[in-house]
Amino acid sequence: MTSTSTLRVAMIGTGFMGAAHSQAFRVAPRFFDLPLAPEMTVIVGRDAAKTQAAAEKLGWAEASTDWRAVIARDDIDLVDICSPGDSHAEIAIAALEAGKHVLCEKPLANTVEEARAMADAARAAAARGIRSMVGFSYRRVPALTLARDLVQAGRIGEVRQARAAYLQDWLVDENGPMTWRLDKKLAGSGSLGDIGAHAVDSVQFITGQTVEQVSGHLRTFVTERPLLGEGVGLSGTASDERGIVTVDDAAWFTGQLSGGAVASFEATRYATGRKNGLKIEIFGSRGAIVFDLERMNELEFYDGTDAAGEQGFRRIFVTEPEHPYAVWWPTGHGLGYEHPFSHQLRDLVFDIAEGRAPSPSFDDGLQVQQVLDAVERSAAANAVWTPVS
Amino acid sequence: MTSTSTLRVAMIGTGFMGAAHSQAFRVAPRFFDLPLAPEMTVIVGRDAAKTQAAAEKLGWAEASTDWRAVIARDDIDLVDICSPGDSHAEIAIAALEAGKHVLCEKPLANTVEEARAMADAARAAAARGIRSMVGFSYRRVPALTLARDLVQAGRIGEVRQARAAYLQDWLVDENGPMTWRLDKKLAGSGSLGDIGAHAVDSVQFITGQTVEQVSGHLRTFVTERPLLGEGVGLSGTASDERGIVTVDDAAWFTGQLSGGAVASFEATRYATGRKNGLKIEIFGSRGAIVFDLERMNELEFYDGTDAAGEQGFRRIFVTEPEHPYAVWWPTGHGLGYEHPFSHQLRDLVFDIAEGRAPSPSFDDGLQVQQVLDAVERSAAANAVWTPVS
Amino acid sequence: MTSTSTLRVAMIGTGFMGAAHSQAFRVAPRFFDLPLAPEMTVIVGRDAAKTQAAAEKLGWAEASTDWRAVIARDDIDLVDICSPGDSHAEIAIAALEAGKHVLCEKPLANTVEEARAMADAARAAAARGIRSMVGFSYRRVPALTLARDLVQAGRIGEVRQARAAYLQDWLVDENGPMTWRLDKKLAGSGSLGDIGAHAVDSVQFITGQTVEQVSGHLRTFVTERPLLGEGVGLSGTASDERGIVTVDDAAWFTGQLSGGAVASFEATRYATGRKNGLKIEIFGSRGAIVFDLERMNELEFYDGTDAAGEQGFRRIFVTEPEHPYAVWWPTGHGLGYEHPFSHQLRDLVFDIAEGRAPSPSFDDGLQVQQVLDAVERSAAANAVWTPVS
Amino acid sequence: MTSTSTLRVAMIGTGFMGAAHSQAFRVAPRFFDLPLAPEMTVIVGRDAAKTQAAAEKLGWAEASTDWRAVIARDDIDLVDICSPGDSHAEIAIAALEAGKHVLCEKPLANTVEEARAMADAARAAAARGIRSMVGFSYRRVPALTLARDLVQAGRIGEVRQARAAYLQDWLVDENGPMTWRLDKKLAGSGSLGDIGAHAVDSVQFITGQTVEQVSGHLRTFVTERPLLGEGVGLSGTASDERGIVTVDDAAWFTGQLSGGAVASFEATRYATGRKNGLKIEIFGSRGAIVFDLERMNELEFYDGTDAAGEQGFRRIFVTEPEHPYAVWWPTGHGLGYEHPFSHQLRDLVFDIAEGRAPSPSFDDGLQVQQVLDAVERSAAANAVWTPVS
């Protein structure tokens, strides 16, 4: 498809993820030797003026409000979907059918049905050499990649238990206003899909096991919140009306994993004081791994084969030349939130250039969606064990 | 009962807890001004020679192998039960009926039925001025007492979520031998009752809420272990035979609390690298509390009413004069595992002298037992929500 | 000078700092609304082929090996000096005299004499509206800026003691080869100027006090190291010859500060296990501040006016909207090593556009150089107290 | 001397150290199998009533106000000196001459002259089988003993740098009253002797190297403080008069060690927020050790021979059976401030019973005193390098 060595990109979405992905397109080629040169061709949004402003701010050559037209263009090789979850399926399937590689933000979709259709489309496209990847970017936090490497190399032995919690606190104030993220029609679910999805993917990625059964519970602590007033942009007055929160505020679930391990999960936006606390602990028969996204450059590793009396959790500062994605700065100079997006892009570009199936695939995204769906079904059925399917 | 100012004690049990409690009887009167002076009158065990040795080592005036005879003595005021859980009910009830005050180690009993009988006996005895307490000693770790004080004073607002995990790793080696603790007949349960009980009691103590419903899961990772060979004491040879582990190795459960909060619990002896990790996080509408028994002199407190931009978890080093039980050493000089037993004894002695009902009561111990029982029932019923009753 | 709204940049140097500064020019305009748009016009190096490759990799429009010719060009507004320290004075003075704004990496120069000439030139240029800044980028780590803000607002009261250590370990292996950084002629000094300079600047920046007298000690632990063999790039053989290390491996000094505080400093490349450990503690009459560059998104703040019994070091996760330079990502999403270079650039561009004197100035750079010089003189004089002048 | 298997003890002093040592006499025999049984025979103080109260509270059989008479008694085997430093020399020398073993709290004396006389007396007594030990109890914190063991076993290679700071904050309030500890006549020195002595001893103990030269600085931040009013015990009124602080508030010094290492030291009572922060870092050619007394059950160990990419500081929880003095409780159950006094007593009792020279000896105490003295002389001589002699 790319007769030259460029990879011409259309980005769908202009928000937080759009900015994060733009940074990757801008930066990754300056640090990695990529086999294809990404070109920031066009960015797509709903509002013409805002999208034009985003194009200028983020560095895209063109702006558009018509994603269908963009997908139809010959000069686009990769479609990067950063729009809200309810739009993923339609765009991704259309893009794949149009012969474009697709990078799609997580969660893959808002429902299993949509996700399944997307995975079907991705498999069909793959047969034609079209690549697709779902954006679980935390897999490419070097410390988390290193965790996977250590576990897969057997350094902690047989995995028995995993503990994963994603703790945030931005809903603690019960007078904070409604947003689309609290509306089930738009967001699909609340903490479960937004951050719980990361917890599930991370545990599965590190352990190499998949969640097969779940028992779960969902809770909405604050069921009504003030609506934003009409014309906020002008008058700034807040509405007296209140809206109904239709998603979960927090989710708890236990999972039985394919390799025999048990994992506990917790996702919440009410963990006062925790800002971005994706905390993962993996306990094996010979060692353990501990990770906290709030200290993303560190990995704790307990090696149970160290001499007796000398065992302890090692704080590995994951900035050494031996560590994954170590192209940035000398030892000891840490990375930030945004860098895993560059790592993700790097791997995707190589996969496209070399004709490999990217990971995580849409099938992987579907499987996570199925786990989330099983949690919702279990929660609705009195927490009973529910198979992931 | 105590015509003089002494409190004459009979201790039942000579093991780990016997040693810990002995240290409290020995030490507490040297640091606290107690209204009654404990006398270490007699220690009771099964084996005459071993019990005599324990008496000398631990500093008890007499040794006995007949707890019934000891309880019948006029010169005993307090019976301190440190024997295995399956013996608690019989001894405690007999002692209370004989008019002795009773301190009973946790868990109160191995079954709800036993615990209920004990609580009934304690209530009946209380009407006659006889006092009883169950030994959830961690309540008297100063940092944990401070956590309770802060939460009860409203410093974290309305409690919404609690996370409690008790992580140990002494069963990680699958070739480690069977012990009585892995035999359901003797131990009642595994991690659930042994350490999960502490997690439940701690969360209830700090929040002031009780667990009303649970959804739980139990797992035994290693189902067979080598038996200790015959005559190990002489030949040192290990047995080729293997025994069956009949208790849980790990337990996970979610609880709905009386005040509307949700708590997650996890107890395991397979958390490689965690030695005594009772980790508790309490999230409220205005703040949060974090505690880890491996750093028992510290409490983390997040005050959501601090100025914006200056909020953060404070590491309070709980050794100040303002802190609970601050009689030991100057500021900055930490306590160890054993000190909460002295705090517990101090409070019990004051309660006895001043005619107050000690806390935690046998009813509190029964309630914890009911929570554990509900977890077992839920786990047996496919994790379905199960009322605590 | 900039008749349009662009700021046309020439960068001198293609190494580590060249890459870091290039990232700032590339990224800062995408996150900050700058009054002038930087243009990456030309990069200057010694070797034509390497410089051309650097231009392509780092994104500069042109490459040159003639810095004098570049400085003479009309289409250059800002000269960014990232070359080794022994070249700073000549280039900076020439650029300022040519009417170019100058950003110069730290240390300002290798000697006080050079630094003084540069500061003189900067003052003279300032009278003509030409701006200059020395690149102590750590001042713009948000946590460190916040530390300064808190201290300057009086939140820790009167500063009494500062402790600053910059601990690295990349010279621990005594068979590691000689580099130009270990040659006094090229590098000026060793740990003292390379990383000790950051410690001095940080303490002065946060406290607002300057070091007035020092007592210091320097030590070279490994005095000979293997030279790199001839033709390493081809044959990979190492040389049997050894070179002499002529700079300090580590430096210790105590400083008396202008406001009455005392500061201790330590800089070393032999602190095994410490990768980039710039650790700063500031103790005042009402509070304290603790910072560690290895956890650059965190600041610890002890508020001595908190209620008795509730005092403790707060871990502030410096990613809130209230925090300095908070334009990047939502709360809880940390920054990396490179971001302070963007903050520095942002401030410089505003200073240029609005006609303000940038900070830190060349005078500030000179003053740090004088401190380092006084340390060397004290160390040569048996550690005697030596005035900074 | 002890014809029976008892060790009859006279304690001189009834304050903080008296209470700490009493706890050791009370507790150590219950956990260690000692070859001699300590008997708490008599406690000596200045005030008859207070000493009698202390005897009852702390558990001594008798009280006395005449230390000379006590030393003359035949039924005393060991004299434990816990009185202020200005009394150590006279008592210790008299006791040794009377044929009593002596345990003397640190610092050994207030002056080098006194310490030298004591060391001479100890050597003379040793020839007659009389044992003496100076109470640097922190050597027996298990984590610190383990640090010594690891370093002496070569696990961190050749020691190059040590960093030791003892940070407290109890003088931060400038309106806090005068105490005898701020009066040079009584206390000898301030932070230097009180806590700096621990830092010096700890570094020398762990590294096995002695400080040979020092360059130091002393500072008194608050030179006047309110005197306590007359009759405070009755009237509670505070005095309007102010007293002069004649000791150092803080001390900084650099030491050259006998094995070629360099150590930095800092001792202060003005480190706001630090309660008992004895922080020690030892960097060697193959690894490093980090210890903090505020987390006394932990030792951090960096093993530079771990595989590349897996290196990191290990947090060893020093409660394993393999660890020093591991008789107390099972793995994971931490010790407190007081336990090292029991360890010290245990070792002393074995030394007495088995005829070995205890460590640290009075010569060791003298050497520390000489280091402190050299710091004072260097500080008075403009920080010039000053030999320890």
C-alpha cells in the first residue's frame, strides 16, 4: 500500500487521546529508526472550527469533519481512532474494509457485539495484509513490559495470584457535574470499562493467562449530579437541574485465570488521594512483581531464589540500556505518561512494514470486552461466577 | 473478686501467643500505671515437662496440665486463653461460669456455633460483673488506633470504600510440610480465619461499620504436602507419605458494609515476598487512610481539605506524645510487634478495675466469625451474595 | 529583531543536550501558546556528515559546521549552545555581540574567568534588548518549582538547613574507559561541575539564598583508566594503554548561605545503585521540603503548622491543575526527564517576546561557577572556609 | 566472680536510658538462653524518693543514692552506667577498680581526657578478667548488624563512600526551653556528641574503617532560650529570663577513613519532620547499603552483581530466621526501639561468661570521642583538616 516509505495517517478524534497520539507521531520518528515515516496527514472532528484549531495546534496538515470521506482517500495508510467508544466499531470496520491499517483506542468498543464485529473485520482484513491494533498503551510502559518479560522467562515461577487495582479520585466531590463519561449510552460503562479494562489487560499481558470466569460487583455511590447549565461557555452559570448517573462508579471482581491463577480486580474513581494508581502485584511460586503507574519508571521484583536472608523487593529503575524501549535518554532519566504511545507506534510501524500481526490485536480487545461484559452479567446475577464468553 | 490490688492470671497455652501474652504481663505494668497488678500465677499446657519449661522460660510461678483444676482455683482472677481455636469454647465458657474474667485469642472459635455459645456465656457473665475480651490485638497498634480516631472524628468524611489485604508467604514452597494449621478439623479454616479475621476486624474497627453481606471465593493452591516423618525429633528423616490440605490457602471476598461502604478483602499465605503485610486503605468523601503492618509505626493520612495543590498522603510517624498508648519512649522511637499486647492488657485491666465492658467483646468476636462463615457459605454457593447472620 | 512572529533558532551541538533541546523546540509549541513560533533553522556540529545526519534525525532544516557563519546570518534570532563547556564563552559572546538571544547549557563555562566575560557580554547585550539564559533546566521540574513557591511563600518558615546530594554511579566500574568528561582540560571539573552545579543551583533557587562561603573536599577514587583503543569503531579492540583521570570523582562541601542557613552538598559518580539521584532536603522553622529527581513528579512537604499528632511528610503528586507548567495531561499523568526543557523554552520565549530578563541569567550562571571555584580553592587549601567571589 | 550462675546488677541512673536498660534486664532472659541470669539488684539515683519510685516502677530490688557504697558491695557483679555523661568517668573507673564489669552508655565521656582514663582503666581491668562495654546499642539493630555482615563479607566490594546523617527536630521551636542538654558544662556538646556519635560509630562499625581526619563545622541556630521558671513543679509559671545555649545545634563533617573511603556526616536537632532519622548509605565498588532508623526493621541492599537490567535496591525485611538476633517472633513481626538493648545485654552476658572482650570496647568509645574532639578542633580552626588523635 505504501509505495513510498511513508505512512500517511488520518486521526479520528481531537481530545485527550488525540493529543497523546499526536505526540507519538511527532516524536517517535525522532528517537526510533522507523522503517516507515509517519505523515500527519489529516485530523477528523465533528466541529469544523475546533478541528481546524486542533490541526494547527497538534500539527496535522489538514482538518476534516467527514471521516467517511477521509477513509475513502487514497493517500491515507493508517486510521488512528481516538474518538469516544460508541463510534469505534463503525469507523474501524469501514476503515479496515477500505484497506486501511487501524489503530483503535481502548476499550475496543462499548459492547461485546460491536467488539466482535470489529474483531471479525480485523481478521478478514489481516488476510489481505491489513493490520490492526488496539491501544492498550500501558503494555509499553517499560516497567510493565519488563514485568511481562520476567514473568514469561519464569523468573517468578508459576503464577498463583494477581492483584490489580486502578484507583483514581476525580469523582470524589459529589457536587462535581455530570459528564458524558457518566452516561451509559455514550460511555458503555464507568470505571469498569474506562480503567478496569487496563487492569484486566495488564494482568493478562504480564501473566500470559486469560480470565475465564468472574464474580463481580458494581456500585454507583453518587446517583445524581448537577447538570452543566445551558450556555456555560457564555454565562458560566450552572444548572439547578440534576442528571442521573447511569454507569458504575466502582467495580470489584475476582477472576479465575486460564493457567490456574486467581486475580482480584478493583477499579474506582472514588479512591481519594489516588490520582492514577494502577497497582499490580503478581505472586508466583518463586518470586513476585509489583508495579504502580504513579511511579511508572520503577518495577519491584522479588527473587525468591536469592540467598536466604538477602531476599527483598528490588526497586528496579527501568531506565537502563538493557530495558525495553531504551532509546530516549541515558540511564536514570525517566519517562512520562506519553512515551508508551511512542513505543506503541514504533511497534505498529514495524509490524506494518514487516507484515506481522500487531499485538494487542482486535481479538485481544474483544476478549477484554468479554471479561467486562461477564463482570456486568455477574454483578446483575448476585455476583455468581460467570464464564467469560 | 480481687480483694487485693492484684490480678492473678492463669494462661492456657504455651506457644507463640503464649509467649506474646507473657511479654505483656511482664512489661505492661512497668510502663502503664495499672489499677491492678497482674500476677503470672500459672501456665497450663498439655505436656508436663514442656509446660514446666515454659513456666520457667516465660516467668510463670507454676505449671499445670489440668486447665479444669486451674479454673476451679480461688486464687485465679483472669484466664488468658492462647491455645488453638478448637479449645476456646470449652475453656472460655467454663472459666466464665467459674467467675473468672477471660481474655481469649482470636479467632474467637472455629465455628459460629461455638462462638455463639461463648458470646452467650460472656453476656451472662457480664451480668455478674465478669469481663471478657477477644484478642484482636492489632486494634491497639497505635497507628491503627489513630486511624480509627481520625475516621470516627470525620476527618475523611463519609467512608465509601475499604481495601484490606493480609499478605503472607510462608506456604509458597509446595514442599513445605503439613502442619495442624492446614487441617480443617483443628484450624477451622486457613488464611480466612487466621489472617482474614484480622482484616475484617480492622476494617470494621476503623470504619465503625459492620459487614452485612459477602461474596467470596476460597482456593487451595497446593492440595497435598509431605507429612512429617515419624520420629523426626530423633532421626530427622522426612516421611514419604503425603497429607491432604483441607483448608483454604487464600481467600477473596467483597463485603457490603452497614453504612453503605463496600470493602474488598484478600487473605493469603502465598504472596511471595510479603511477610506480614496487613494492608488497609480506607477512602472517604474527604480523605483517606493507608496502613501497612510491615511499617506498623506509620500511618498515611490524606486530608482532602488541605489547600489545592498541597494535598498528598502524609506519612505520620505514630510516636508522638499525642498518639495512642504513647508511654514507651520519646518521639521517633518505634514500637514492635509485641507492644499492642501490652496495650490490650492495659485496657483490659482498667476495664476490670473500673467495671466496664471491654472491647472487642465476645459478641464482636462472634460477629467476625459470622462474617467468615458467610464467606465460606458464599464460596460454596458459587460466590453468590450471602448475608452475615 | 523578530519582525514576524517566528523565532528562528540555531543550535550549536548535536549530542545528548542537543537532542533534549530539540525535543523542546519540537514539542513546546504544541502544548503551550507561545507568542513566538520557534523554527528549527540550523544545527551546527564539527563533522559535516554527522551533523547532517543529526539535522535529519532531530528535525533541523539545515546543517552547518561553521558556527561563526551561522551566527552572522540575518535569519537567526536565538542561538542555543549545547556544545561542551570549553566552547561556551567564545560562542555565546560572539552570538550576543551579533545581536542574537542566547540560551546556554550549564555549567555556564569551565572557568570563572570565562563565565565572567560571558556575564559581562550578557549585561551589555541586555541593554540592547538581547536576552540570555543559562540552562539549569531542573528549576523547571514542576515539583522543584513548587518547592521554590512554597519556600518563598513562607510555608516552611525561616530556612535553616539544606542538604543536597547528586548521586550517580556510572563510574563505579574501575575498568570503565576514559572519556573527555574525565579530562580536566575539556571538562573543567568532574562531578563538581557536572552535577554539583545542579545541586548548588537548586538549593539557591529554592531557598532564595546564595552560597557565600564554602569548605570543600574533592577526591578521585580511580586515577587511571583504560584508553579506548585505536579504531574501536572497526576492530573493537581495546587499548592496553591507560589514561590519567584529572578531574574529581566526587565532591563534598558545606556552604554558608546569605540568609544564615547552612547547606551540605555532595556530588558523586560512585554512588552504586543511584542513577540520577538529585536529592534535596530543605528544613525551615515551620516545615520542610524533600525532593528526589528519581521521583521527579513528587514533592514531599512537611507542614509544621498541621495539628499536633497529624503532622507528616505529604507526598504531593505534582500533576494537578494548580501546579506549575500544568498543560500537559490530566491529573495523575506524570512527566519525564525531557519536559523541563520545554518549560524552560516556554519561559524564554515569553521573556523574549515581552522584553523581560530571563532567569537564570548569565550572572546566575557566573555565581554558580564562583561557588564551584571556591570549592576547588578550599579543597586545595586543606578544606579551609573560602569566600565565594 | 559469679560463683553462682547469676549476674547481679547495679544500675546508675533512673532516666530514659535507665528505663531502656531495665527493659533489657527484664526481657532478654525470657528470649535468649543466657549463661548467667541477670538479677536487678539495686538502682542508684540522686533523690531518695524518686529513686525508690524508680526501683518500684522499673523492678529493681533496692534503691540507693550512694553509688560509691553500691560499688563497694560484694553482691554486685555488673555496674550499668546510665547517668549523664559528665559522671561516667568517675563511676566507671571506680567500678572497674572495684572489680565490677561495666556497661557504660554512650558517649563514653564528655571529653577525650576522661575517655582516655576510662579506656586505660578498662584495659587494666581486662587483665584481671573484668569486662567493659560502651553502649552503642544501634550496632545491635538487626538490620544494622546485617549491614555490617554484608559489608564485611565483601558483598558491596571495596567501600568508597559513606553518607551518615542523624536528623531530629525537637529543637525547631525557638521558644522551647533550655535544658541541661544545651549546657556545654553538663552535656559536653550538642548534636555532635548526642547523635553524631551514633553516626560515627555506625559508619565505622559497618565499614570496619576508622575516621582518621576530619573537616567540620558546628552551628548554633538559636543562641538564647527561655529558662524554666523557679518552682515549675508547683507553680508551673515560666521564667521571663533567658539562658544561653552553649552547645552546637547542628554539626557537619567530612571524614577520611582508614581504608581510603570518604564519609560525610551531619547531625542536627533542627531537621523539621525528621523524628529519629539516622540515615546511613554505604557505597562500594560492587554494591551499596542503605539504612534508616525510622524504618529500623528494613535494610536496603543493592547487589551490583545481579544481572544487568535486574539490579535494584532490595528492601530486606530483617525478621527472618537467618537474620541476627532472630529469637523474638516469627518472620515478618518487627522489633522496636528497645530490642537492641536486649541484644547488647545478651552479647555482654556471653562475653562475661565466656571470658571474651566485649565489643564495642572502651577503646572504641575513646576513639569515637577522639573523632568528635577532632571535629570540634577543626570547626574552631576554620574547618581545616584535623587528624583524629
